[in-house]
Amino acid sequence: MVPSRSSAGLIGRRDECRALDDFLGGVRAGRSAALVLRGDAGIGKTELLKYLFERSAGCRIVRAAGVQSDMELSYAGLHQLCAPLLTGLDRLPEPQRDALATAFGLRTGTEPDRFLVGLAVLSLLADAGGKQPLVCLIDDAQWLDNASALTLAFVARRLLAESVMLVFAVREPTPEKTLAGLPELPVKGLHDRDSRTLLDSVVTGPLDQRVRDRIVAEARGNPLALLELPRGWTAAEMAGGFGGLQARPLSGQIEREFLRRVESLPAETRHLMVTAAAEPVGDGRLLRRAADFLGIDVDAAASDASELMTLDSRVRFRHPLVRSAVYRAASLTDRQNAHRALAESIDADVDPDRRAWHRAQAAPGPDEDVAVELERSAERAQARGGIAAVAAFLERASELTQDPARRSQRALEAAQAKFRAGAFEPAAALLATARAGQPDELTRARIDVLRAGIAFAQGRGKEAPPLLLAAARRLEQLDVALARETYLEAVSAVIFAGHLARSPGYREVGEAARGAPPPLRLRAPDKLLDGLAVRLTDGYAASVPIIERVLTAFCDEDVPVQESLRWLLLAGVIAADLWDLERWHTVTARHVTIIREAGALSELPLALDSSAVVQVFAGDLATAASVIEEVRTVSAAIGTNQPPFGALALAAVRGHEREARPLIDATISGAGQHGQGLGVTVAHCHDAVLCNGLARYEDAVTAAQAAARYQQEFGAPQWALAELVEAARRSGASELASGALEQLSEVTQASGTDWALGVEARSRALLSEGVAAESLYREAIERLARTDVRVHLARAHLLYGEWLRGENRLVDARAQLDIAHEMLSRFGADAFAERARRALGTTGAKVRKRTVATYTALTAQEAQIARLAGDGLTNSEIGARLFLSPHTVDWHLRKVFSKLGIASRRQIPAMLPHGAATSA
């Protein structure tokens, strides 16, 4: 906006220019930078980008700009930015290369995960920055399509040690929150002195001092206002102050000034400008063809519009406000004519999607041909992973559909795309459109399924089961396989809703699932449905043989990838419910591996979190901590937020109340609000573990009773019974302990695993005396030693040692307590280890408080990278797992080497805490 500069930079922008120079200097020195320029329309953001462009000598510069009418075309802005860098595409790891090429329509393939696309862009920019400092300038970022905005925000947050700079210009006010949290440079109005200097640079005739003061006051330091508004004043008004600015929003004044100048142009020139405003790409040749279609003399019209728009190989408006003013002021007929001309001027073989979009905007009413063309565009967008574009194409297709039944189907498909894009309210609105048409039974069933999905996603999980049951019943006569999948979805929903499920509850859903039509071919999900239906209706013991066969199918059979992605999490739940840690580990590890290989990164945090819980039970708290750190890394990168069950389990076993208590409280509150009763129960169970470790037995009783209250739920209520037996026995509530043991025995005897029977024997020993107690403690240790449930084994040694001490068998007690103390200390189960240490002290043993050796000098991310490097992963593989560029991984590793005093990654394993594997 400001053409003249002082020696220090733009007029009145000395501080902003200095800040940009500092950022640029850092990039030249090998550091990354991300910056958001925020300010009102016309405040000078674009000029600051131009300043940066001119100061970037020796750097490679790539540019992009958001366009309001392009916001529904996924990856359009990203393609603008990355197109000059695509020569480096072949140097990316294959999954990243394929994802980005598919997103840009350079090749066909399965829909790419958007986070894999983000990782590919991160790698592409880092690779370019490794050869020459790279400066990326993105103007009007508030108008970027959603896929591009999310990807660039993801990249900006992951840059660290690359010579790459991303600078976004965002017009305020805006609801855009994608870039929130990145460093910002607010661009404010000029001071009065600078405003007068700028105003004087464009006013050639006499200017009354009172007029000058008024313009400066009402322009509020906005450079565009100071440059453009005086153009609408006559010489008399400028000299005498007759007429002038109105007390109204500044952006509206500027836009109206632009519009006033547009309205003074010939009709043919205005039509050319409307057509240019309707075409966001700015292709000069396309505009010429469209003008020819409209019968416009292009050169004459372009000459008349030269102060507001230039036309050569590209179309450029003086300011985005010119474009928006022209388009909004045009009549509906003029806009439709412009879009029709553009559609007719686009080669359908070269850019079919943009042609379809223009045809849709030109349609005055229902048009089945255009709707079909939009559906084809949606299919192509789906293959590129452009979910927002899919939704936009299908929504417009439904609007152009005359037939009510077909309109319902298209509205449903658009709603599904909106749902997948995370736009839940628009999805619900489209479902209302679908229901208002004439949906057939299959469409009605699919509507109910999606309504359930929206309810669950919006934290109304308790509303999902009845919707899913209704859909499953509709589907029975239409699609048996889909009906059974929907019944399984209903079962899954009621399991996670637990005691917070509304009617129908466990039994009703189970009975409905048992009545599902038999499958044409028995697959692993069908076995899962049958087993869970028995669990919900006939109870735990009756379901165990069937559940064992289900787990065998998921662990040993070749289950298709899509079925594995969909149901392995639930398979992990039933493995935990069966007290089978080995198969629980197998299922979770397979789930994580398949997600990584499929690039379904949005599902990764939940799978990793389940893996972390397995590691906690196995006593490998170091690995659990590493996996939990990866959960945090991935969740932050993809913008998800989920209950922290892994972190909660870890903090509880460690006995770190300051860390655990906020997690417990937040989980109980959050899961409760979202209708996830099982999550509430799990939190209470971990609370009981925490309090038992801290020897706060009355608190442990309270927490364990809350967790054990709903025995129909899976896993945690049964585990809580063992905690209740221990806490109640230590609190002197023997009757309460006996009742809990009786309930526990019903489950553990049915399970029959060494984990279950070992915990039962340990619990029964607490309530026994003499030879019987000792025999049970030994049985517990023998059984648990045959499993990987090392924390429970160590706790069995602890309880046995405490019992021996009570029997005054100090030498025997010392032996058991020493084993317990060594194991628990090595694990990092600090509270239980402290219990063992105190008990050892009462036997006369001299024992020092031991701690787990850790890299106290390393940050959490450095320790995580060190572990992965110690496992033999390359920098590229570590970067792909942690959403970092290889350059950043290398930078972290150099810091690791320095802090640990080592010279190569081969030395890392020797520095790791015992058992710190990272196979998850």
C-alpha cells in the first residue's frame, strides 16, 4: 500500500521492518521461523511482505495468497506455494511422496492422510531450505482453503532447525484460529506524523489543514485509507473541507470508495472486472477467453480499469478489497453470466473441477447435468484427500438436484464429508436436508448412523446406541454385512458409554446384536460381534470361550487392513477384559503398526495410548513414558485431544500424586461430560492404584468402590476389586474385603489366565492366615512370574514380604521385600518402592532410597529421540514418527550427544534405562 520508503524501510514501519530483518537473519544462520502478521484491511501487511521479498537476497522465495472464492478447493493454496519446489518431490520418503502427489492431483491413489501430507510438505520445505534459505510468503491467509491452512500451520509448528521462514498475513477481524499460537507481529496504524507524511505524498493540490487533520484522525493510521480515500474528493473539498469521510467502519469506507470508482466505469469494463473477480486463479488467458465469450473488448475494458486492475499473463487487483467490492456489488445475473463464461472457457480435460464449480455457480436452478459433474469432481477430490472440497461439491450438487430421493442421497454424502472434515454442525444441517427429502430405507439407516457419529464426536456418546440400533434394524433386510457392522458399532458405543448409557443399555443392545442375521461369510468382526453379544447378555463367564476365539482370530489370522483399523482397538479392550496381557500387547502393537503403514495418523494417538497402558502393566515405565510423549507429540501435531489414560496409568503406578491427581480429576470430569462411563471407571481404578501405592488405604477404598460399582463394564471394574481387597484389608474392613474377593473370584476363575489367577491368589492370601496364606502368596508369585505383568508380580512380593514381617519371620521378609524394592525401583514405581523400603527398614535391613537412572539433562523430546535412535531408526524414520524434519532430528541428536558425553548413536543403548524399548 505504501509505495515510498525511508532509508529505514516503509514509512512509519521501522520497528516492523527491524523485526522482519531479525527473523530473516536467523533463517540465513540456519534457524527456522514462523510469523503471523495480523492487522486490519489496508493496514500494510502486504507491503511488509513485499519488503521482506526485497530484503531476501540470496534466499529462495515462494509465495501464495488465499482467495475467498477458492476456499472450498482443498490444497489450492498449498499447491500455489509448493509448485516451484516439486522438483524435490522424488527425494521424499515414498509414503510422503505418494501422499503429496495424490493431494495435488499429480497421480491417482488412495485418499492420503492429511497429516502425512503435512509431513511431506515439512520434508519438502526442509529439503529446499537445506540447499538455500527458503522464505515462504502467504498473503490473505484468512482465505486459504482449510486443508492448506491446516497443513501450513502444522508445518509452521514443526519447524526448528531448518533454514525456512513462513510468514502469514491475516486480515483482522477474522474467525480464523488455525494459526493461533504461532509468533505474531501485530500491524497497527501509523502515528499521526507518519500518516501526514504519507497523505502528503499522494495529494497534489492544496489541502486545508482542517481537512488534513480530519482525514488523519478518521483514517486511524490506515495506509490504504490515507492513499485511496482522498481520490474521491474534489479539489474544492480538499481545499475547503466541504464533504468527506463518514463515521463508519474503515474497511467499509475503503471498499465503498473502490466501488464508487468501479461504478463510474463503462458497463463493459465492469463486466470484465466481475468476471475477473469470479476467477480466483488470476489466469489472464482464461479471462481473455471468457471476455471473448461475453463479447467484451478486452484491451479497451482493461485500459479503463487500469487503476484498479491490471491484466497481462496474470490478473491482479489493486487490493483484495477491490475484488470483494466488485463481486459483491454485482447483480446475481451478472455473477452467473461471469461464471458461465468462465466455465465455457475452461478445458474440461485440463481442469474439470474448476469448470464444474463455475457451472454450478452459474446454474439458476436445479440442473442434473451439473450435479452429476459435481459428483465426479467430488470423487476426484476424495482421491486427493480434499474432504472440504468433497463436501462443497456434494453440498452444491444436492442443491441443484430436483429429485427428492436423489437430493437426500447427495445431502447425506455431503454430510458425511463435512463430518469427516470435523464440521459437525454443518453436517447435522445437511442431515436435516437429507431427512426432509424422500430418503429410502438404506438412506434413512445411513442417516441414523451418521447422527450417532455426530453425537459421539460432540461428546454426546450416550445418544449413539439407540441411533445405531435403529439403523442396524433398518439394514437387516437391505445389507446383512452392513447391518452386522452397525450392530457392532452399537455394541462398541454402549461399551464405552458404560454406566452412563441411556436406554438401551448393555442387555438391550446385546439382545439386539444376538438377533442380527447370520453373516454370509464369518469374518473376524462377525466373531467379535457374536462374542460381545454374549458378554452383554449372558455375562462374563459365558463369553470367555467365544472371546478367546475372537482374540485368536485377531492375533493369528490375516485380518484385512480396513477391518483391523476399525476393530483392533475394541479387540484390545476385550483382551484386557480377559486378563490376557500377551494378546493385549499383540493386538495393540499390530494396531500401531497397521496405522503407521496405512498412514492413518489421525487414529495413532488412541492406539499409542493403549500401547502405553500395556507397557505400564508390564512394568516398562520408561517405554511407557516414551510412548506417552509420542502421544503428546502426535496429538499436538494433528490437533486432537483425548482422555490421557496412558499418562494417568503411568502417574498412578509411579505414585506421583502431583501429576496424577489433575489427570484423574480431568478424566472423570471430561469422560463424564462426554458420556463415556468406562473412562470414568478407569480413572477411579487408577486412583485406587495411586492411593494403595501411597499407603492411603481409606482413600483407596473409596476410589476402588467407585471403580468396582459397575461390574458389567470391561476390565477396570474387575481390576479395581483386587485394589479394594488390599485397601479394605489394610483399613480393617475385612467384611468389605471378603465381598470384593468373592466378586473377583467369579471373574478370575472364568478367565483362567495366570494374570487373573495370580491376582486372585494374592488377594485371597491377604484374607488368609498361616500355611494357607503362605501357600497362596507363593502361588501368586509363581503364576505372575509366568506372565509379563511385572508390576503385579512385584506387588505380590511386596505383600508377601509385609505378611512375613507381620509373622516376625524377618529374614524371609527381608528376602521378599528386597526383591520387591529392587523391581519396583527399577520400574520407577516410586510409591510402591517406598512402601517396600519402609517395610525393609522394620526388618533391620539398612536400605537406601533408590531411584531409577534417567537422563535428567535431556528434555522429554530429546529422550524420546534418543530412544528411537537407540532402536536403530534413521533420522528420516524418527522424523516421520515424531512429525519432525530430518534436519531437526539431527539437531536434537547433536544436543543429546553433547549432554550425554557420547560421540555416536551406537553408544545410546548403553545409556538407556533398563527395558526401554520403543517398539510401539
